[in-house]
Amino acid sequence: MSQQGYVAAPPYSQSQPGIGGFSAGFGAPNSSLHYGHYGDPNSSNSAPQPGPGTTPSSRMSSGHPASFQGPQVPPPTQQQITLPPGSQVPPPANNVNGLCTQPSLPPMARQDGIPAPAPPNPNLQQLSGQPPGPGCYPQQANYGPQMAGSQLSYPGAFPGGLAQLAGPQQKKLDPDSIPSPIQVMENDKASRGGQIYATNTRGQVPPLVTTDCVIQDQGHASPRYIRCTTYCFPSSSDMAKQARIPLAAVIQPFAVVPPNETPLYVVNHGETGPIRCNRCKAYMCPFMQFIEGGRRYQCGFCSCINDVPPFFFQHLDHIGRRVDHYERPELSLGSYEYVATLDYCRNNKPPKPPAYIFMIDVSYRNINSGLVKLICDELKTLLDKLPRDEQEESSGIRVGFVTYNKVLHFFNVKSSLAQPQMMVVSDVGEVFVPLLDGFLVNFQESRSVVINLLDQIPEMFADTNESETIFAPVIQAGMEALKAAECPGKLFIFHSSLPTAEAPGKLRNRDDKKLLNTDKEKTLFQPQVNSYEALARDCVANGCCVNLFLFPNQYVDVASMGLVTMYTGGTLYKYNNFQLDADSPRFLSDLRKDIEKKTGFDAIMRVRTSTGFRATDFFGAIYMNNTTDVEMAAVDCDKAVTVEFKHDDKLNEDSGALIQCAVLYTSISGQRRLRIHNIGLNCGSQLADVYKTCETDALINFFAKSAFKAILSQPLKTVREILVNQTAHMLACYRKNCASTSAVSQLILPDAMKVLPVYMNCLLKSCVLLGRPEIPTDERAYHRQLVMSMGVADTQLFFYPQLLPIHSLDLKSDAVPAAIRCSEERLSEGGAFLLANGLDMFLWLGVSVPPELIQGLFNVPSFAHISTEATSLPDLDNPFSKKLKSILEHIQSQKPYTMKLMIVKQREQPEMLFRQFLVEDKSIYGGASYMDFLCCVHREICQLLS
């Protein structure tokens, strides 16, 4: 059968030993390398294999075959890249045991016979400005330092890197012939953008997170709330072990729904409360089957037969459906809320509305930099915008204020006082709250006293010379205040330095570059003292969420200080070397967004499944006291929990795999509620069905979180090796069981996973997994913490940034220019490009960018006049400037963090920072290029298949 699609050829002349300790085939060396779902490489040996008789139709892609394919010949779901003549790759042996692999690469742009990339000779260093040699991309003259050779240098990850394999020089693979993430996104937008996506079918694959469409809930939760790594689970655990595709769901229970989609309905059954299955306690949902004329129902999760409560009884129609099916959200929708009864409340008492406590570090640096005054001035207007439920006149949130350095100052702002009163707690070893009445107040009632206090704080400490601070006692004090008031809430802590004062939670500077690339590197991500974990546990138990705004100008030990924030569902913000003029807009924007966020307080989440599989691992800004309850002192619209599932029996293909996520929480107005999300997936006994319904963006979210969790307990080198091995396993399994026969020199990728290698390489190159002396330890710990609570859309942009050619803006239309691939060769000297990854934003300007563009954006005459100090564009009254500003605002509006804008001029020093974000290229710090990584993965696959 002729094979259409994507064929990649690795540039090497003989096979190499397996990656880091995984031998060729599936032996068990290093089978101790476990983490998350990465099980024993040995465990796959017993997996039975579907034979080669898989029908071509079962391989048909449910998605859209890559647009770069020619006329289609079955199977259209894969891409191949072919090896060059003369390469020897070991022939596939017949004894391959139960191979396990992950998402596979998509069909490529060309037919067979794309020449392979050749490694440049390691001894020939390409100099910038010289004509490119046969193995190199064309370089723009003087375009910064070139890398020698194409050595894959994840330290320790690839023994026998490519540079040692240089055979005869061969023609480079055309970068346009390997799968493009941009092409995949554009194809999805073209076929599904702007349309209505109805969730009425079990196991359907939703549009990509980058595609804009209107989602209509018709019985399964919107993909805004739940996305899965595959929408067809393997029917047996043997099959799952064989494919090694993680079975996971990324759940963002409070995700923001755009105005053109229906908000969640609230169901209120009064005193009786929600209807639940007697056996498994699942909540009434569309998966319950009514029987016996509507008097009983069978649970879709555990099959238990339950009586229908008399008040809920309704007759069935001719197809066995209740006649009120469409009038009840809990019978017809995937997502809805229940009003909870007292049984669901702490101590069986109705909850109180939450409180916000603002805790400001008033040490010398913060007073001196103007930060304290900035915060106080902003709070005066911000407190009018506290969130409230739609039906409320004003917010029910009460507010309190604390300042601190080496001691704590509490303020009484009771409405009856003429002046605020300060109470000092100097015994920071045993923190207590010196006042109850007057500490937490309604802002509208105490407005004049609070405004008075905010005016006074900067003056009160104006002459301070106290530079030492405490930290853990600050959190303790906030938690004790919420506990005494018997309400949940959030602490907003504004802090700038390592807490070195004598007190619980005192930290020392332990940053040590000598630990990089050693087995002890993992200690840099662990808290240095145990007390923060205990404090986090107490905070969660009392519904106290900690939001931390850090303003460091040196090491502050984010791994320790951010721990309580992480475990309590809070958000960590960091502004390095804060400058009032440059950084205030970003900080104030973050603070405003955070205060106005829709949030659930004192939350507990339980994920139930139908029989045959269960939730086993949870990743996120969460705390777990036992194996099933995910506790969150608060959960906001941007936080996602990634849940991994494992089989405990065979799954039934007829009934599918059903998942129900229930979040019990206190609303902003103090009402106890249950938010329910239900989704049904298919089950299949054909591996091809599992592969073709994979979602790469969700897979990367899962791999990032499981790897970032694993680095706490394993050497980073091991974690990187596991990721590479996992990628190769997933693709080798596809190659062996789903692809039609082809030369072993071809790299074959499943259509739904064709961009998995490029994203996986981005993850491997992230500063968290690839330590290097130039990157501060705090920055790595910060990124690790942010990613742990990200949803699919946020990890997608974070690992593969958006790069827009803004010199080609069409001022007549509303359209944003199409993104381009993140590679240096896509830039042009005459162009201007905007890059954004959710945390940082760069405006890169080529040396010969047209003067009119410079004038329009910066109001200066030439390239030389552009200042790279600016962190925002000037407000200019011209169409080009306005259009770019609106694009910046649009990108910004969809992301939780306000991005810092850097202006970068070609061939100037800051360009080095920008180039780390061109993730398809080789990194100056040692990460492989996309092309080299494809070759490495192909080599691994060949090892596994021989």
C-alpha cells in the first residue's frame, strides 16, 4: 500500500545505545525510574498486541488530516519522514514485547524521500556571516553566535549525541517539511473556528484551545472546564500499558465563560439537597438511566438501582426519557450547580462570606521604593470593586489590614472610630490576634476610617530603618484572624526580602550553583524548613488562601516562601528589581485582576468515575489529606487540577468511561454550593482509536505537571530521560500497531500527535528542567509553581509562544496577522515581531524595519532612536499604533498574568533573552533544536522496535 504523509529521516549512520539507561527493547534497567504515571518499563512486557489486521478504517483520523498532505491514501492519520540512502538502521526484530508509546507525529508535507538532515561536522564551527555549510540553516549575516555542531546537549540525557555520529555530509531536511504547530492551529481554526460546538456526543474531540468557537452544553461539560489527553480510553489496562499514553483530564472547575455562552444554572432542591446515588454518592446527572416508569433510576457510575424521591418523580416518554428532561439542568446539561444544605457545611453551620486581609511589608526597602504608598493609594479605589454575586447590591466581603517588619501591626478600623487604632504584636513566636471586633469590617460602612488608615501607613513608617522581616508569622496571624471570625478568605501579602529575622519560618540564603546537574539539584525546589508545610496544612484546614506578591532584588527562596501559596490554591506574583515607574502598571493590573476574580472558597473536590477505572494522581495548586479529596482553601477561574486515571478492571465499550467532578465550595456571598461537571469518553479495543482522539495540548499539560512534581524527588537528568523515553514509547507503539508497513528509516507520527515532539522538546528545554548558572534558582522555582496550576490554554502558550509578524498588520480588518513558527529563520531584518508566552512579551525590531513603522509606533525618526528601556508603547493617535495596542490588550485579556513588555532591537545584547523563546531552535544553553530532537526520538523508536 503506498503510504502518504510524513516521513522523517534521522541523520545518522549507525544505531546508538538507548537513551540514558533504557536499553534497546524493553528491558528493565533503571526500572526504579518511576514517577507519576511513568510506570515500570518492564510492566509492558505482558501486554497482548492487536495484530496487524487492524482495519484501515479504524485508523481514519477523526480530526482533520494535516493540510500539507496530498491526495489521500489510507491511512491519512500519520506522517512519515524518510532516512537518506546509505543509513543503516537495525532491521526490526520480531520479538518486540508490548511496546508502549505516546502521541505520534503527524503526516508531513511531502511524499516519501525527503532527504535527511545531516549533522554538521563537529569540527567545523560555522562562523556568523559565512555562507552556510550544507548542514546548517542559512544564517543572517552577523546574527549572533552560532552553535558548534548539532550536539544534543540536555546534560546527560543523550549519550552519544548527534555530533559524534557525523557521517558523510547530507542535505538538510527542509524545516517546512516537519510538522508545524502553527499549521495545526490554523487548520483547526479554518475547520472549526467561529462555529457552534455542541457537547452532545460522548467521546468527541473538541476544537483546540487556540480555536475560537461558541460552546453549547448539551450533556457533557464544556472543554473550557474539562479537557482530556485522549477521548477514547483503552478498554484494558494491558492495552493502556502498551500505549503508555497517559489517561488524564485537566479540570478547570471555575473557568471563565465568555458572555455569548450560557452561565451555569443553579438547582435548588431546598431541605432535601442534591439527589445522589445511595452506593457511590455520585450526583444526579445526564448519565443516570430512569426505569420502571420513572420510579427508579440506575446510576451510570456504579449501576446501583435507586428509588426516585417522590418530589422528583416524573413520567417517562416513549423513548424512556423523562418528560421534564430539558427543563432540568441536572438531567440535560454537562455542568450545573446545586445549592448545598447544612450537611455540606463546616460544623453544620451556614458559612459566612469570605474576608480579604491585606498584609504589607513596611521594611525600609518597600517604604523607600514608594511601593507601600503605591499599594495604599491603589487600595482606596480597589476596595470599591470587591467581587459580589450577580444578585447582590454590594460585596459581602469584609476587609482587614496588617503591616509588618520584625513585628506585626494590626489595625482597628471599626466604623464608629474617628481614627484607626494600631495594636502591635511583638511576640512573633506565638502569634495571636489582638482584636476581633473592628479588625474585619465592611468597607462601605468603615470607608472613612479605612481611607484614613491608608493615608497614614506610608507616613507612619516613613522614617523606618528596619530592614529585617518575618514571614511565616504573618501568614499565621492572617489565618488565626480568619479562624477567629469563622470565615474563609484570602491573604494578600506584599513582601520583598528573605525573612531573616528571628522567628518561625526564618530562612537563610541557600542558593548554590554547584548543585546544578547533580543529584542534589532537586533540593533547590524543596522547602528548606518543614514549618511551611505544617503552616500550609493549617491554612487549608481553615479555608485561608494565601496570595503572595513578591518584590525581590535578590534570592528570596521562592521554593520555601511560595509553598503555602501553592498548597492553598493561591497565586504567586513576582516582580524582580521592582521600579516604581516601569513596573507599577503591571503590578497594579495583576492586583486588580486578582481582587476581582470569581473564586470559590474553602473548597473540596472529588472526582468519581464509572466502574473499571479510577482517579489515582492529582497535580495542581492543591492539598491532599487523603487519596480522594482535593482540598483548596480557594480555587479561582485560572486554576486547573490535572487528574490521572488508571484501570482497575476492563472497561465496557458500550457504556464508555464516565467522569464526574464535584466541587463543594463557599461562594463570594457566603452560600455553600456544589459545582458539578460531567463528561463521557469512549472506550476502544483498537489502539488506533486511542491515538486518533488524543489531544496534544492536554498531554503536554500532564507531562509538564508530572515532571515538575517528579523533580522534587528525582534527579532532573532522570526526569528528562523519562520524558524522552515516554515520547519514543508512545510513537513506537503507534508505529508497530497502527501504521501500515514502511521502511524502518521512516519516522511515523499519528495525526493527532504530530506536534507532540516539538512541544515535548519545549518542555525539556524549559528552565525548570534544564538548570544553568545564568538562570536564577528563584526563577526556576517560580516557573515550576506557576505551571503546576495552569490549564491547557496557559501551558500551550507558555511552552510554545505566539509569534506575530506585526509589520504585516492589515489596518482595514479586525484580523490579527497569522502567527509564525518560533524560529530565528522566520524573522526578517525588515520586520517587527511580537512574541508572547503568558508571562513575558517581546517586541523584536529588525535593523532595517521601515522608518514609517518606527514613527508610527514610537514617535521617533529612526531605529537608532528607539529606547529599549520602555516597558510600554506610547499612546499615539495613528491607526497602526491603535491596532497594535488593541492586539496587545486582546492577548493580555485572555491570560491571568500581566505580561511585561520588552523592546528588543536586532543585534543588541537583550536579544539573547528573546532568542530563548524561539523554541524550535537550538538553545544557547544546551537544549536541542526541534529537528535534532525529532532525530533523537526517531533513534529511540528504532531502538525500541529492534
